[in-house]
Amino acid sequence: MELTKEQIMEHAGLVRDVTAALGTRSVKDADKPFIDAICKRAATVLPLMLISHVRRLYEAAADCDFPSDTVCALRVALQHRLGVHHNLKE
């Protein structure tokens, strides 16, 4: 499926938002619902994303110091997508 320019731009914005959210070094309780929600959103569009976006998200998720269960689930989904891209066996 061919992505439109608008979809690519939307995905790029989402990647920037997730990267910023996961880059927060001192996460407050008030921040956690937002971080979980934006990670869930990224996971829903992950199959449509360009591989360059997937790589940037994976870097951000891998650098997260204290990941929540949602961030860990996103990390696993990103690993799976990268594995498929590189033709790795499970």
C-alpha cells in the first residue's frame, strides 16, 4: 500500500512526539497516561510506517530508562517489525 504525503507527515510527527515523550528523564505520574496513550497510538499505525520511522521509534524505546508495560509492548512490536524487515526468523 502506497502512503500519501499526508500520512507520512502524520507518522513523522507522531515519531517526534513519541521520541520526545520517551526522552523525558524524570517522568511524573501525570505524564504517564500521555506517554502510554501516544505509545499505543504509535503501535496502531506501526504496520503502515516507513522503516526509517520504525527505526527512530525503536531507538527511543530502547533508550527509555524506566519503561512502562506499554512502552515494553511497543518495543516488542518494533522488534518484530524490524525482524520482518530484515527477514529474521522468530
